[in-house]
Amino acid sequence: MATKTISITEDAYKRLLNLKKENESFSMIIGRITGKRKISDFRGILSKKSADELEKAIRGNRKKRNKLHRARIKKINKALE
């Protein structure tokens, strides 16, 4: 496998070192933290209560956004008349 040499700050090196597991290379760390995640990887990360609160907040924000969107469309249509 080909390799590349990169320069990173001392702070970035220390952060990577803190993430490093036993017998894990820095390439493996970078691959692990930058790899694609499946949505199923996040299953169970929130408690039922937190998930319900998050869903309620999302629905509320969507409702507000849709209301503002309809108002903008109405204003544009009125201006075009």
C-alpha cells in the first residue's frame, strides 16, 4: 500500500494520540474517525425521552419553517399580481 507523509500540528497529534487504541496505527485512527457511518450505527444512542423531545422539536421547527415559507410565497404572489 502506498503511503503519504503529512504535517500536523502538535495539538492535532496529541488529539489523535488520545484517540489511538492499542495496536492501532495513525492511519487506522484516521480511517475510523473519517469513515462513512450507517444510520443504523446511531440506533439506541438516545433515550426514549430524549428521542421523543428531539422529534417534537424537529416537528415544531418544520411547522414554523413551513408557515414562514407559505407567508413568503403569499407575499411573492401578491407582489406579482
